Amino acid sequence: MVLIQDSFFKVLDVYKVSDKTQVSLLHIPEAAVDFFAGTFSNVEKELIRIIREDFDTKIKMAPVPELQDQEWKKRTGFPIGMDDNGALFFNKQKAGEMITLDKLPEATALKTLPQTEFALTLETPLSAGRNAVYASSFLYAWDKVKEIIKAPVRTDESNSADFIHVTRSISYRHSLTPAEYTVDTRISKSEVQVKSSFSKILPFKTGLQEALHPVSFDGKQVAAFGMYHFDEKITDQIRILHYRDSDQFMLRLSPWDVQHEIMLVKGIGDFRCLADAVSIMNALIPKGAQERKSPRDTWKYRINENDTVSIPSLRFNIETNYDSIERQRFMAGDVPCFITEAYQRTGFSLDQKGAAAESESRIVMAMAMPPGGGERKEVPPPKQMIFDKPFVIVLKRTDSSNPYLVVKVTNAELLVHQV
């Protein structure tokens, strides 16, 4: 039996016998949620009786030997179906073929990286010449804060621009499904603590090729990966979404998880904020789709034997406390509130094995009172799709327009250096 994502279940019965507990779930269609939530029929009562009788019989039977194997217990422990590194136990490939990603490095303070900044929101203005990292975990935490205080948030001219962007941003919504991030809360009489986090492990079905020689980026020699000699298995994972020339193009890398995608774009020029970069990317996609239909331009959108794809490897894990958010005062309805802590950590890696992205955020808020609860015949010129100049990486669900992680790479500070 396979549980389909976003399915609805009614807890039909919780039946305890000695130290054993059986939880019975009834799979129901979305359109019938309200009906089943408000009724309890004779059919359901009969189902419970049958299920309990079956449990009473099964509980007296000897355990199935195959299910007592230590390896099986390990595979069915938490997290179910994958090891501690995020590699799936069960997949369509033969045993041993699933790619396991390397763990992220220990967290380092953002203040030790002078050429890199965090963007609290996609709308946050960016500094020229610096890398920028955005993850939606902070806004998911703030969303929970607003849910808890149950009152409109009122700001004034004394509040920082960053705080105002946080209170107004909606571009994080639906970047992840509720099952893909967690939010934990602690509420006391005068304080609210909210923690939000997500972790996505996105290995490729087939590993891409590691560069034999470093790539020059911003005057530094950095490690890289991509496709340096033609391989159909690799080209199946790379789609050219837009191609003007070697100085402006956009690729999509498809990981094992088909609900997610890794998009990279080079040469879109300066942009005020990451939301502008995402908008430019979204505008290039239909333009590329239209060009793809033209016999004159079809060669641009097919990876040919002489083409090269080269992407710098990234690997970082950065944490910071937001000075522009901490100590901010605002009103929640008639209740004065004060942010005592605003923390975020974001880690990301991208190499020939795949991508890993994780982020956690914590907001602590003091309150004055408790909250209210086509083809060409001739041989096409080879495309050199080498990310050796500033580029942007976007991680998003395929069914959402809002990304959950965006990295603007302007300099080599976040890249994997190679001597």
C-alpha cells in the first residue's frame, strides 16, 4: 500500500491491548472531509468491530521472523525509508546505485564572510558585489508568530526596513508543502518562541561528471561538475530552459525527487532583489519554450555531443542573528510586542552528486500579556554552458512559483576552492 501525498485520513479508532496499540485510519477523499469530520456512522462502528477482532487474533500470533531482522528495523525506524544522510533505502535502481550526499560542514558565522549576506525575504534589497542567500524558514516562523498573536501587526517609522519586509512578504507561501517543514512553538505568559526548519536532500539519479581541472570564477580556482563528455543519462537530467549565448543561459537540473527542481541562470544582469531575479527567470522560461518550437533555434535547446556544462561546486552552512530584527517593537492589536531573538541558519551544497538544502530559524518575542492562543540538419555550434560569472541558483517545488531557497553567487566566497 502506498500513501499518496496530501491524502486525508480519519482516525477511526485507537485500540490498546496491554502494551500494544492499534491506530485505525480511514482513507477519505478531499471532497468528503467535512462530511466525515462531522459524522460517525454505523458502517464505521462495524469497521471498528471487525478491525479490533482481527487485532485480537493477530496479537496472539508469533511475530513474522522477517520483520524482526535488525536491518529491517533500522529501515523502518525514524526517518522511515531513508538513512541519516537522506539516502532512500528503497528505489527503482539496483542496490548500491543510490547516490549518498556528503554532510554539510559545521555552521560558521555570517559575520566571518564579508562578501556574503542573508536576504530575509525575496524582496529584501541586495548589496552590490556580494553573494546572497535566502531560505523561507524564517518567514514560516514569522507566519506562525502571526497565527499565535491573532491580531494585526502594526509597524511605524521606527521599525527597520528589514522588519517591515518580513511583515509584508508573502512570496514564501507554498514554497514547501506542510509535510516538508516543521514549526515548533513554546508559549509562556509573556513570551512566544517559534522554531521553523526544513531539510531537502536532492540526489541526482545519475551522478554528473566531476571536473578534472578547476574553473576560474572571480579570479579564484574552484571545483566544478557538470558534463564534459557526452552522456545520455546525464543529459536526461539537464534541460536548457533558455539560451542566448555562452554569457546568458538557464538550466534546470532534475533530481531524483521529481517534485523538486534546481534552476541555474547566468547573465541576467543586475537586479534589486532576489524576487526580481526570480521574475526574470520566470519570464525567460516561456521565451525559451517559444524558441524551442522554431527550426532555427531548436539546436539551442538540445544538448549535443560537443556541448559542455560546467557548474561550480558550492558547500556552506551559515548562521546569524539578525540585528535588524532583534529589539524591534511593534503592536499586535493593542498588545505591545518586542523581538528578543531572530536567528537563522542555512546550509547548502551542490555538486556532482546532487543538492542538499536545510534551514532553521528561531524567533523569540516578548509580549506585555499572553497571546490569544524542433531540429537543424547542420551540425550546431557547441554550447559552452560554463557558470564562470555571477549566477543565481533557485530551489523550488515543480508545482510552486515560490522558491524555498535562492543563492546569488557573485564572488567565490561560497564556492569550493581548489588549488
